[in-house]
Amino acid sequence: MKQEKEITIYDIARKLNISATTVSRGLQDNPAINKLTRKKIADTAKALGYRSNNFASSLRSKKTNTLGVLVPRLNSYFMASVMSGMEDAANKEGYNLIISQSQEKAAKEAANAHTMFNKRVDGLLVSLASETENIDHLAPFFRKGIPVVFFDRVFPHKDSTCVVIDNYKAAYEVTKHLIDGGCRRIMLLGGNMLRNVYADRLRGYQQALKDRKIPFNEKLIYISNLAEQDGVNAAELILKMKAKERPDAIFAANDTAAVHCMIHLKAAGIQIPGEIAFAGFNNDPISSIVEPNLTTVNYPGYTMGEIAVTNLISHLSGQNNVKNTSTVVLRSDLVIRASSQKSKAAK
């Protein structure tokens, strides 16, 4: 099948018997071209099937008005909230997003970063894969002065900004809440400790135990990818324990693992929170649907995405310097629900 010729501004100019310069300005809605002429140009361009050459324009302006986003996965409520905040903030300023998933793989993240670099994105927003050990794959961005903003799963760098919550404090508060409710054998379902979010949550958990003179027990730490099956696997492990060795509380570093662990234990006859109290992290919608409702940490995903993009665009427009705004810490809140309240369950 013969390919149709690409319509150019010169074709529009010939059709209307005006200069190509006038067409170019008209297509850019330049007020120097009168309104009627601009309309004729737009109508003719549409009728002929003209497509603007954004690539050529970006080469001339050295700007694509596109931001790259590297994320581990998109299949979570939290990340969907972040993307919503990013989209709204970017669109408001005339930017588009190119989003790619690493699927938690360092090699895929590096390949995606290379693609973003070749697509000449104006800036990059990054939440790191669980297995990423360094950020050498982002070196081309730093060398070219292309701003990089990390969010949630971060890697501090002198030429970038990090947007996070205080994961240490949040985990401390969750653990303290469980201890205050009478729990002493608190099991932590954690994630890959290469990532700040899970390492900081472990530290917060440990410090809360230490402050209340409760010995740290490595046998009560279960590290996984925190997926649905990981929650089920943790439950199976607990069910194989002798009754006196079982935890009396579970603190999961995300709601997905918490909910699926809880459901599996309930199906096996474990009373929740009577025998085992539960707390999660992220405040996903499932946390308020599961029975009993899950105690969790409200994590402002939309705000995180919005602030990350706003910070990046402010840097691109020269309003701030990424080097002078190394970390932005957002507020998080403990949301106490029935799953962690042993005293009320006993009544």
C-alpha cells in the first residue's frame, strides 16, 4: 500500500496563497496573525491532515515539554494516586509524561532510563526498583544537567531532590500503637532493605521495641516483595509455628501483604485482632473493606506526585535549584481501625 505524503506548512501555504512563515505563526496561535487568518490556517491544516513535527520543534528549542517517569510497578493504589498527582501538575504547566515500569528489575530500570534519555525528556522522576543497588544508569542525566527528582523509593544525590514521608517515624508510631495495645511479639512483614522505605520502617519498628524494653527477635522478621502471595506465605509460616511462638501482632510494610495474610489466617480459624492484631501501610481502599478494617498509615500519594512534578518544573523554569532543595518530607498519619484493637475485641 502506497504511503501518503506527509503534509507540511508549505502545502498549507500554497493552498491558502500565503507565506509559510504566516502558516507557522498561525499554527502557533501567534497574535501577530489576525484571528480570521489563524482560523483559516487551522481549518486547512485539519482538512489536509497536517501533523505538527514536535521532534523538529524540540530540536530547535532544545525542549520537549516531556517528563520521564520511572516506577517499579503501576498496579497499586498508591502508585496510581502518585501518577494522578503528577499528571494534573504536569498538564497544568503544559508538560506530558512518559511512564515506564521496571517490574522491580534493575536491568529493566536501566534500559528504561536509557530510552528516556534518548527521547530527550526535559526531566526525570524516579521511584527505584527493589533490586537497584546504584544509580549509575542515571549518570547521563546528571552529566547533561537534566534534573532528576526521586520520590518514595529514593537514592540521595547532591544534584537531585527527594520527595518522601518519614518512614522511620511512621513505623515507630505503628509499632508503639501495637505495643500500647498489649502486643509483645510483633512480626514485621518487610520489603527489600536496599530501599529506603523498607529499611527506615525496620529501623522505626526496632526503635519502638527498644524504647519499651522488648527484645528484637530476627525470627519475627519476614522479608519479601510484599505481593498478595507473600502475605499468604507469611500466614502459612505463622500457622506452622507452635502456639507460644506465634506473633500476637503483624505489622506489614504495605496493605496488600497485610490483608492477604489476615484473610488466610482468618480462614484457618485465627481470631483477629483477638489472637493476632494487624497493621498495614499505605491506606489502600482494600484496608477499609476487609473485615475487620485494617489499621494503616495514610500515605499522601497524590500530593507526593504533585509536589515531585512541581519541584521539577520549577527547576526547569529557573525558579529553584534542585541542589538547594535536597529533601521534601510530607506528612503521614496513623489511621487506627478495628484490626489492631485487641482490648475492644475482648469485650
